[in-house]
Amino acid sequence: MATDDRHRDPMRPVLLALLAFIPAFGADIKVTPNEAVDIAQEGKVVARFMMAHDVSTPAKRLETYKPYLHVFDPSGTLRLTKGPGFNFTHHRGIMLGFAKINVDGKTYDRWHMTGGDQVVTAIIAKTDSFTASIDWQGAGAAAKPILREERVFTFTKPAAPFYLGIEMKTTLKPDQGEAKIDGDPEHAGAQFRPSEKIDGTKTTYVYPGKDVLIHKVRDLTWVAEVFTVEGKTFTALLLNHPSNPKDTAFSAYRDYGRFGAFPKGVATPEAPFKLHYQWLVAEGDVRDPAAFQQAYNAFAGTDAPTPAVTVMLAEQPKPKAKSPAKK
């Protein structure tokens, strides 16, 4: 949706650094300044980075206070991920955020986006990737950013059964001092949120390892989710690079499908907080541990054998208590 630049945040450059249309390996990348980056395969948009930022009204700000990546099916017609609104409006596509960021004795919530936004200030596109420069605001637009981020997405067309590969490498750092980056598995980290039209009764997770207790386990190499949107089933696989912070927890049990990794750490100008993940997306119900492990080995440069797995139907909401009958 087009927006009026006259009402945008005055701290944000109106023209982002970009290359308008770049043929990529297996993908075409098209940048619409201040709006979105489209990633197409064979003429079909399979991913879209949403980066508009409009503070002209509270409703516009709510809609555009963080960037995120939408994912589509191979035809480009079915949106698999959620945008603004509906339950948990801050849950959007492939996203990155942290509910507890401590800088100079103050704590900021850049998961729910309380009192500040994540603002894309530049896009640089290459043959198969793009880099987004993102300011994580302090207490309002006029405040100095608490963190500056360089988020790099690289897109591939992987081997079957997957049709789309999305690699994300990012660095977060303050201009000075240190930032303590924290939260909890439900409200922090790199997360994938399926569409609001998901059928939560069918959402299923696959973990590497026997009898995995997902609420307690740490540092999983991968997690897969099988989910159904508008009657069609897909599988999303998250790969956790071995260079990521240790003691990473995972949220991968919700019926509405938000799942991902929760790392925490400290960032300084000299030692940024670095993260590295890849998502692979497939049509259909893929519960193939060998395919998952093979993908992880290629991503991480390892040669681990196929593990036993734990398959778990998503935790379902508890039935609402019935009101006592009136006498």
C-alpha cells in the first residue's frame, strides 16, 4: 500500500540506497523504496521484505513499526506468513526482536515495539541477496538508536523437497558502551510466524533427538514445523548455525505456529551480537529427518548422522471454563 512521504518519520531518509532490479541466482530482487523488497523465482514472488515506516497516525505506526519478511507459496499467490493485526499484532513473518534490551541502565522492549521502532534506513541489493540497515530506536524517534543492525538475507532454490531457502546473517551493536540483549523464548529472538489463517489443530513440530522436552532443551541444531494455511500444508525448517550464541532456547510448540530461536548476549561496538540462521520451506508434510539433517550439515559444514526425532502436535489452547448455569 502506498504511503505519503510527507508524513513519514523526519529522521528517516526518504530515498534508500538501492539497486532497482537485479537478476539473481535463481531469484530476481526488486526494491520499491520505502516500501518493500520483492524476491521472485521464475517470475513468482516467493518472499517480500516489508520495510515501510509511517508515523503519520497511531494506526499507521502500528502497521509499520518493524520490518519483517513475508513468505509465499511457489505460485506467489498464497501468503504463508502473518502481517499486522489479528492475534498478537507484533507477530509478523520472519522477524527479529528482543523484549529486554538494557542500555545505560534503561530497558527497552523491541519485541512489542513499546515506545520505539525498528526503522530501515538503507537497502543494498546484490545478485542473490540484500542488506538492510536498521536503526533500533531508543525512547522515540528523536532519541539516538540503542542498536544499529546490518541484516543480510540471501535467497536460494534448494534441492527437493524444499522450494525456497532464506539465510539471515545479522549484526547488532550500539554506538558506544554495551547493550545487554535478552528476553524469553516467547518474546525474543529470530522467529517465523505463519499466517493468521493457519489451522492450529494440525500444527506439528519435529525436533532432532529422542524424547526432546522442548521447553527445557537448549542449542538444537534444527527445528521443523508442519503447518496448514487455507487447506494447504507446508513445512518450514529452521537451521541454527553453530556460531550462534550458546544456551539458545527454542519456542516451538504453539498451535498458531510462531516458532524460533531465542539467543541472548551482550553487544559492544567492538564485539557485535551476531546471529546466523536459515529457513527452508517446502510444500506438503515433510517429516524426513534425513533431509533435515542433510540440510543442516550443508549449512553448518558438519557431517553428523541422521538423528532420532521427536514429533509433537502443537500444544492446544485449554478449553474455556463454562459459566455456571443460572438457577
